[in-house]
Amino acid sequence: MTKNVIKKTFVFSLLIVAFMATDIQNLMAQKELPPLIERELFFGDPKIAGAQISPNGEYISFLKPYKGVRNIYVKKRGEPFEEAKPVTADDRPVSGYFWSQDSKYLLYVQDKGGNENFHVYAVDPSAEPKEKTGVPPARDLTPMEGIRAQIYSVPENTPDKILVGLNKRDASYHDVYEITISSGERDMLFENTQKLSGYTFDLEGNLRLASRQTEDGGTEILRYEQDTFKRIYKCGFEETIYTVRFHKNNEKVYFVTNKGEDANLTRLTLMDPKTGETSLVEKDPEDEVDFGGAFFNEQTETLMATIYNGDRQRVYPKSRKMEQMLSFLKEELPEGELSFRSMTEDMRYALVGVSRDVDPGSVYLYDTKKQTVELLYNSRPELNHEHLAHMKAVRYTARDGKEIPAYLTLPRGVEHKNLPAILLIHGGPWSRDTWGYDGYAQFLANRGYVVLQPNFRGSTGYGKKFLNAGNKEWGTGIMQHDISDGVKYLIDKGYADPDKIGIFGGSYGGYATLAGLTFTPELYDAGVSYVGPSNLLTLLNSLPPYWAPVKKMFYKRVGNPNTPEGKKQLKKQSPLFHADNIDDPLLVIQGANDPRVKKQESDQIVVAARENNVDVKYLVAENEGHGFRQQDNRLVVAAAMEKFFAGHLGGRYQHTVKDKIQKRWNELKVDISKVTMPDTTGVAKKQEEAFPDLDSGKIKPFTAQFAQTIKAGNRQIDVGVTRKVQSSRINNKDVWLITNKSQSPMGTTVDSFYIDKQTLLPVKRVVNQSQMDVTLEFLPDKITGSMQVRGRTQNINIESDKKVLGIPEVTGRAMDFSENFEASFNMLNLMKQSLQPFSMKVSGTEKVEVPAGQFDCYKINLDSSEGGTPEQTLFFTMKEPHRLVKAINELPASMGGVTVVSELKEME
């Protein structure tokens, strides 16, 4: 063998050895990875969670699956958990609950399918279980359709009563009711006609203070006295103010604020409501973060500790007793963040939680008299903390030099170099991530990803300057830049492979995901949007009505969709209008009943991304809202996400899926080729059209009587018309049912029109006349139904993705009329079986006299350029709520030249 051959053979052998060494190193590194943890251990219901001790100390309650759904259990304090008995059997998971002050009842809130219309329920744990459910009966204390209940106060001196807010009278504002738990009796204590956003009750349950949004989006605190309100404190929208509770003397009140040029971080203060004078109680001793919370003695009502969340939680005792308690607990319990979950009225027993980044938490029973602690339970005992990854606080520098706080979780057992990475973006956006156990961060790190959770500007907790830096900076501004600069940080540190970067988040985090894939597609290789909005214009125009008290704050912090400048800005920052930039795979997850981020937000971005020929996956849960609560749905999300990211970023994933979860996964999958939306790829154009802005909060239940005159030549017919608007529900959707009933010599006609409570768009219409019956269903892409005239049936099928307005005589109440008002929209022409464009314009103002009285009105002309329909003139009151007091319909000669005049007789 020649030297050259030997040399080449030797070199070739070295190369083989080198490749073998690399493979061996990779195998060794692979072996060092922790085991692939089953997704059920992260996202299945915990074995036990949410424990509370009754105020009298006799019982411990907790959450645990019952018949496959998370419900409430109760046991005696000294009994083992195996002896506990279920006391609720809801088919939707119970997320939280509390004891009544006398320890007789458990109270909790529950909605339907994620619609966030919460009702308050009470259950007596000592009552006999029902044979059908196996648990005591739960009573709905707020049994009204279409309302959202808010619990304000649970006074100690009246343990059988709670103070609750109900928006029954006005969907936008909550009145205060006193509800007797034992009987369910409700008494209205206060009618909120002042557009108040919140209430503060003293230690005896008396209404003492209220809060309200000011015209400039700020907040004012009002003193309530003898049925009147007096402002005692005010701050701008850039500042923070909220009450905590009343002082032990029941005269002064603790509240948190950062008002003033000298105050950046919020601090705890004490105010005298009589004078408005304030005094500082405490601000962050390290001058680092906002005030985080306070802990009070249940027996003496004194302040025991203050809490701050910096990189880690910091607790400052405010009494000798608290110092002793904390010192004892830190010695006896494992390392981690302490929290007092629940305490008895006499302070004898406390349930204390301990958790940390690699431990979702354990709960202990602390006997403050005997100074003993007893482990009650680990929330996820099968989740081995030795296989989880540590989270650490980091800082990185944004492009403008600002330091951005964040949390970094690096996969365990591998070299932290050139790994796939995922930006995990928090929701809100006016919230923040904190140090501790995070199920998604741990799940993704176990799959091999570097996880960065940035607290971008616009996040709370770091002072008003940091928060306000994010105002109107969504998508194309500072908020998204801070996230993008987080990607750069991971790459510069060598942690992340720049070709394997993903982004994932829920709510605002979902929006940030879509913005990342739209405005900076070069940074990312895949994204998962979980209930994320894609169009800020439609988002802000479809806020739930009960958000009306804080709507101005949204306009200040996000943008105003009702001004030309605001529309331009919001359109620029909406991923939907720039979706042709998306070239990365996208997984979209949506709850069908989400009242905040409507399903159309996800539908429209799925269609837009589909047109780019990118890999798009879509999951929709018909029984969920803004985030998933059902266990099977959560497990589907986890399985879909890990498989999606593994396919595009190269991480690990669990291949096995239980049959039950696979079945549910198949049910949630949406065929994206069949996804449609009202305005598909023409969204930008549609947004520029003058479809009227509809404020759903302005529609209220009412009954009105009209005198109607029909004239044709010399003939005249007088007709009585009753119009009634009431809450209803159809196809699991909250709707307004608008019924027009008319009596004439020709018989009775009943026209029932159902419109969506949030969007005010048509859902269904049913017309019953003596010789005609019509039934219509309004779907996103078509209108279907049938019309039966004199025994002959004609099917109706009108395919169109155009937005339709129904019954403007009622929906006009939701419009923002002014002397310059103009709008255009489509309405159904039933005779032509087609949609027809209409224009609506205020042509002036008039004083109109009708049987119900004299009114100053806007005169509004409604007509179609295509003709063939009556020319309508509507007279709405100038004063809000805009009420229709008169309507004139004039048919052209080709249609008989009939004139119909309707005049308001009375209104309830």
C-alpha cells in the first residue's frame, strides 16, 4: 500500500471516528435529557387543588375530579382525604369557590360554555345528596338569563347575606343587590345610574366608596353618603388607583396608587374618606416594583404583611406575630414561595402553600397555637421535580437601551447551545409573568426548548413609566420590539438556533404571536395563537357590554376605533391587514363562546394565512370561551402544540395519545378549506366602508306601543303595533329577541327577530301571518330558510359573506348619531331573495310630536340606490338612549304608492 493511500485511508478513518464521536456525544447528550414527561401530568386536572379551611376550622374543602369534571369536595379537618365527599356535580369545571362567614355554605360562580356570564351558586355541604347526582343540590342565587354576577362583599356581621353586582337592568353597569344565601331572596340596595365601575364596602358591609372612569380615561374615587356621591380622589389614565379594604377602625381605607410626578411605583396608602387626606403606609423597600399585596389578621383586622414581586416574591412582616409565623414556616417547610391560602376566623389554623419553579405546590395545615405543620397534599405528586427545569430571572437590553426583565427556562440535561427556542408571551397585556411553576414553560422545556418569558413594556408591576411606554404600541411598536429583542438576546447568548424560533401565547400573547409572524416573519419559524385577536378594530368594537365602564381606558391604551386617526393606527397594527406577510406555519386555537376575542378573530386570520399556502392548523372548542377549562380540551391543546412545534422546530413530543383525547382532538379539528368569514380576504376594504359602529351596551329590554296608519289613495287602515325587546338564548348564544306584533282588520302578524347580543347582527327571523310564514337563519356565509305562502313552500338560500344589518328601528339605538352621521350596510330583501345595499344619513333635526309626547329628534333617511324598496324616514330622539318615536315608509308607485306612518304611543 502506498503512502498516499495509507494517508487517505488514515484521514478517512479519522473522519469516520470524528463523525462517530459526534454521534456518540449526541447520544450521550440525548441520554442526559430527562424522561419525556406525559402531558397529562402537566395539564390533566390535579389530584387535589384549591383547598380552603372553613372559618370555624371544622372542615377542609378542595377541588378534585368528580365523574371526570373538577368539583368541590368537603371533609372534616382531621379526616383523611379519602373520606371526603363531593358536594357539587357541575359538568363544567369549578374554578374557584369560598365559604360563607358562618361556615354553613360553599359559594361558587359558574358560566355556560365559557361565555363568562357568571352566576352565583350556593350549596349546603350537610344537605342530603340527590339520588341522580350523588351530591347536595346547588342553588342558583342569580337565576336570570344574560346576566353577569360579581361578588362584592361577604360581611362578617351578616353571615347569611352577600353583596352582589348584577347587570340585569343594564347590561353595561352593575346594580348592587343583597342576597340572602339561605332563601335566595334578592333586594336591590343601589341602582347604578351613575356609570360606576366598582364599589368598596366597609367591614360591616356598608357601601362607602365607588369608582368611576372619567372622560379622559382616568379614575375617580367617590364617597357615598346619603344617596349622593362626592369625588374625593382622582388620577389620570396613566396612573393607578384602587382600594384594598377598610382599616380596622372602619373609618379609613387602604388604597394603592402612584398618583403624582414623584410617584412611579404604586404604594400602599391610607385615606380618610371624609377629608380625602392620605398618608403613606409603605412602598417597595427596594424601590424596584409596584406594591404587590397585603395580608390581614382575620380576627383583629390589622395589617400583618406586605408582598412584592421582584425577580422573586418578597414578604415583609408587619407584626411580631407575623415575624414569628414566617420564621417558623421557613424553618419547617421546603424552600419556595409561601402563600397563606386560607385561615380560620380565630387565626388558629391556616392552610399554607409552598411552590417553586420546579414544584407546582404543596399545601400544609399550620396550627398557630401548637406551632405544628402537617402536609395535606401535593397538587401533582407524580410530577417529578428532579426532571423539571429551573427558571431564572434575566435582563436584556432593548434596541433603545431600555432594560427588559424576563424569565428564562433552559432544558435540563443538555448543553445550552443552539437549541430550538420558544417565546412564551403573557396575556393581558396589563399583567406580568412572575417566578414560579409555569406549566407551559416546564412542558416546553421538557420537550427540549429554551423558553423565554419577557415582561415587555406595557406589562404591569414595574411602575407607570414602564406600563405607559406600551400605550398604543401594539404590534408595530415598542411592545412587540421588546419581544423581538428577546429573540436577539437568545441568539446572541448562543442559547437559540436562529432557524428554530417559535412564539406562543394566549389572549394578548396570541395577538403578539400573530404580530410576530406578520410584522417580523424573518424571526420566527412557527407560531401558536391561543384565543388571540387578529383585528384590533373588530376587537375594540365587540367588547362585552359590561366592559363599558372601562372602555375609555382601552381607547387610551390601545387606540380609538371611532376616530380617523385611531382607525388608521389600529389598522396598521392589526395582523389581519398584513397577513400576506405570513410565511411561517401557524396553529390557531379558539373557544367558540369567547366573549372577549370573538371566534371571527381566529376565523379571519386562518383564511388569510391559508391563502398564503402555509401550514395552518385550526382547533375550535364548542364548549369553551377565553381559554380552555375542560380537561380533555386542555390535553388536546397540549398534544396538538407539541406535535406542531416538533414538526417545525425539531423538539421532542409524546407520540402516544389516549383514545379519548384523540377522539376529542378529531372533534376540535377544523377543515381550514371550509373556514369562511363575513368579509374573507376583503377585510381591509370592508373596514373602510361605513358600516355603522354598534355599541351593544346601548340596547336594553323595553316594550313600546305604536299607532300605525296605512294609507293607499283614499283608503286608510289603523293598526296597533307592540314592539318588545327581551333577552333570550338560541343555539347556545345570548341574543335579543325583538318581537313586533301588529293587530289589524287583516289579522295578527308576529315578526320575531333574533340578534346577537354582542355584535347585534341577525341570527334568526320568524314571521307568522294569517297566510304567510317565514323562517330564516343568518349564517356567516349564507342565509337559509323557507317561506310558505298560502300553503306553497319556497326554500330560501342566499349565499353571501356580506355583513347584514337587521331591524334598524331597534339597532339604531346602538348607533352614535350626530348631525354628520352617515352609514351604509346591507339588508335582506325577502321578495327579491337577495341582499340589498342601503345608505343611512342624518338629514337634520326636528321637534316631533307624537301621542307619547314631544321630542327633539334626528331625522334619518334610509334608502337603497337599487330602488324597489320603501323610502324610510326615521325619527330618533337626540337624547340617549336614542329612541325611535316616528317612522315613515313610502312605497314607490310601482309598489302601490302606500305610505305607512308609525308613531310612539307609550314606552315601558
